[in-house]
Amino acid sequence: MTIYQNLIAGEWTGAEAVENINPSDTKEVVGLYASGSAADTRNAIAAAKAAFPAWSRSGIWERHVILKKAGDEIMARKDELGALLAREEGKTLPEAIGETIRASQIFEFFAGEALRLAGEVVPSVRPNIGVEITREPLGVIGIITPWNFPIAIPAWKIAPALCYGNTIVFKPAELVPGCSWAIVDILNRAGLPKGVLNLVMGKGSIVGQTMLDSPDLAGITFTGSVGTGKRVAVSSIEHHRKIQLEMGGKNPMVVLDDADLSVAVEAAANSAFFSTGQRCTASSRLIVTEGIHDRFVAAMTEKLKTLNVDHALKTGTHIGPVVDERQLKTDTDYIEIGKKEGAKLAFGGELISRDTPGFYLQPTLFTEATNQMRISREEIFGPVASVIRVKDYEEALAVANDTPFGLSSGIATTSLKHATHFKRNAEAGMVMVNLPTAGVDFHVPFGGRKGSSYGSREQGKYAAEFFTTVKTAYTLA
């Protein structure tokens, strides 16, 4: 089987490889992907550093053309790349194709942004002096991405980094190297100069740690666990490195008595269980007021009965497998914790057998939960959600905000008053009204508050805040 190699200084390299296993069918090896060393990582950083002076001064049309070519190829290959994504991560094929389309749109957006780079010219408070305010590339950027969005998250970090003239050392998650390799291959063939984009697949303890130890990275943009994010932050202080961290979430979905029940159930089911609940924006706390609580639980239970858990590529599958055995154990451990804490298992929680061996788990719904339980405080990152009963809107808002996280927050209501108040007072970076907490556009800012995020926002024009540095220049007329 062909080994998909790392790209360092414009050359494909790497003989040691690991198997990429399909979680829908553990007998299938998706591919063999290189596992880089510390030396590989240092070489990639050196290559990116050497390429930075020329690329940072490259023309905006060159950047536009390369990003546009990449976006066009991703779109043309959306079915192929979507199938690859579904095979390596376990996301259903429609979701996987949708994510691939989003990646294409991200590259298209930043291809346009490359032509819209601008600054300011303002008068000084002193006579006969002009002031220019410009944005310049930050430098060599380390990109570390998670396994749950194998093509979209790399796209929304790589595209702006290149758009604004930075060079890159990219480390994808070990579980899902396939989509990342494909993006790098597409960009490499689109005409990127050697060393501008370097791919080093491998273990976080080796590749990731070598990146953190390097004084030559001007910035690191990271999406992953809270614990790893904290290590990225601590290590970056020593090097005066700019950081952008997207970490965990324990997102609430509030359902008020006046909610349209069908809208509330659809939003909650999508938020909690689609993509197997493996989204940092997933809603695992369903905070429901007394007047609608019993009807909501009954309708939600009926909805879960209709959701088919099966092979990600199979037609009619609503929920694919959990990504791997370790995450499956985490999910089942939390299900046992919920039972011991006194929550009632209202639906699911059982492992499922299908035609192919895989990590299949029923969507799991707890009721009679409290906001103090571990299943309500800690991120599970699986198809597990808890219903928390509250008295009224005021208590619902207080419970929604009572969390160390603050990424996304949702409410189901027909009250303009409550919707408006919630949008203003929810302690989250993103707020959804009568919509799932997961699912965001590519051209607007993404990010949270408290323990969910640190640093400037991702996506859209706000990406410039991280990937550039501001210069103010004075000229005597």
C-alpha cells in the first residue's frame, strides 16, 4: 500500500507510517500515512522560515490564484473527498460532503480577501506628518488541528494564513490524516513555492511538542482539548508567541414553555447527536422549563427512535460511529457516571452491532439531571445529552451560563422578548435562536469565551487579527 508522505521544503518524504482505520469498519485500512519525527518537524520549521521573506512579499494576485485553484479543486472533488472524510472520521456521507463544500468556500473567500488587503492613511495630530497603518504577515505559523472536522478546520486556518502572507508548519490529528494530506497536495500542485506550506503528520508528543519548543514559530493556532490548549499557552509565553486557542464546550440549549415543540426537538437533536455529538459546538445540556418539560422529553425520545446509527457511507444513516475505541470508552464511562450520579437514562446508552465491525453507540439521553453533575459540567464529546428541568426563563439563563465554557448557546422560544434578552445575556461567543447550537457560516467570526477560546476570533475578515501584525508608519511631508 502506498505511503502518503509528509511535505517538507517542497519534497514528499517519510518512510515510517501508521494505518488510518475506518471507524465504520475496523477491518478497512483507509491508507498508510507518514509519522514524522522531531527532526522532520525542525526541518519543516526551518523550511518555512527560509520561505517567509519571499512569500510575505508575494503579490496579492499570486496568492489569489493559488487559493482560488485550491477551492475549485476541492469543490470539483467534493464527492471523493467527502467519502474519504466519512471513511476516516465516521461522519455520515451527506455531512462529510457538506463539510468538504465548506472547505472549498473557505478557500474561495480568502482568495477574495487576498485582493481586498488594505490599510489606512490618516493625518497626524502634528502638522505636515502623514500616518500609514498597515497589516503585515505574522511569520511562521504552527497549525494544529483536531480530528472532528478533518477538512473544514484545516481549511479555515491554512487559507487565511496563506492569504495574509505567512508560511506554515501544519500538524493534523493522528486519527484523520487523509483529508489534511489531500488539502496540502492540492495546494502544492496549485503553485505554492517550496517551503511555504509544510505538512508533518505524526504524534502530538513528538511533532506537536517540537513545534511548541521552537523559538521560530511566530504564532500557533490550535483547536483541540482544554488540557493541550493550556500546554500550548504555557509553552508560548517563553517564546513571546502569539496564540489562538479553540478548546472545549458544554453548550446549553434552552427550551422555554412557549417554544414550538417540533422546532425545539429538531434543534436539540441536531445539536446533541448529529456528527455523533463530536462537535465542540454540540449541545449536551438541554435546559427545559417545567411547562414543556414532559412533552419535550417524550417528543425527543420518539425522535431518537427514528435516528439510524450505522456505517457512515450507508444510505439512510443519520449518525455514524464514534471516531475510535478510546473515544467510545470515554462516552460509555460518562454514561455510567451519569447513572451513578442519579440521572435517569431515558434512552439509548447501549453499544450496537452492525454489518461491519465499528464503534457504534446509541444516542443517549439522560433526564432528571442537575447542572452540578459531572455529565453536565465536563465535555463528553459524544452522542450523550442531559435534560435539566428548570422553573422559568430566569433560572434557565442562570443555568445556561453556569459553566466554565462559553462557545455556543441556544434557545428555542417564540418570545421576541426572551430571544432578545438571551442574545444579549448568554455568556457565549455564538448564540442561536430556534437553531442548532452547531452549524456556523464560513464568512463570520467563530469563537467563544471563558474556557472555550483564547485569543482572536477565527474565520471571515476577523481572521486578520491573528494572522497579521499592525504597523504604524510616520512620514514627514
